[in-house]
Amino acid sequence: MRKRPIVITVTMLPHRRTASYGDMIPGMSIDRVTVSLPTEVRQAAQRVAQETGVPFSTVVADALAAWVRGRLVDAWLTEHQVEFGDFDEAELQRVAADAGVTYLPPMTSRTVA
């Protein structure tokens, strides 16, 4: 098995206050959809929108975009582990420490695929 290179680059961009989420990505089309949210989730998202001065739809779109990006990272990690082998907990802890984030051990159950 080849030695696994671990290179992680994280770029944090400042959150812009915009009139609409569509302003954030030029040329992006916007579709209006209806979703059902648990009351607690809607209330939390509404508080975030009010505290940051952005529309509620921007908060929801940002959260969904982050979830989709997470699935892309999951797919890359799966491919990486097929080629180089599974990460062990020590490697994951080191990567978290290097990135300056709290390491969270694996959960025994997941509610979202």
C-alpha cells in the first residue's frame, strides 16, 4: 500500500450581507420551493437570519449548500481511502489538530445519509 499524502486546504470566506442568495453567485438561477422544517430548526434559522441581517432563504440556502459540499467531500474521502486505505483515528485526530478544529469521534448512528 502506498503512503497516503494528507493535504487539506481550508479557505474561509467572509459572509457577505446580500439582498438575496442569488446575488452571491453571478448568473445563478433561483427556484422557489416549499419545504417542511421542524419548528425548532425553523426558529433557529430565523434567529440566525435576524442576527446576521440576511434573508431567511439565504440561511437555508447556505445550510443546504454546505450539506451538498459535505457530500462532495465524503465522495472524495471514499475514493481516497479506496486508493490509500482507511484513515485510522490517530490520523483523523492529527488532521483535526493541524486544522485547529475539535476532533469528533465517529457516531454510532446517522439520521441523514
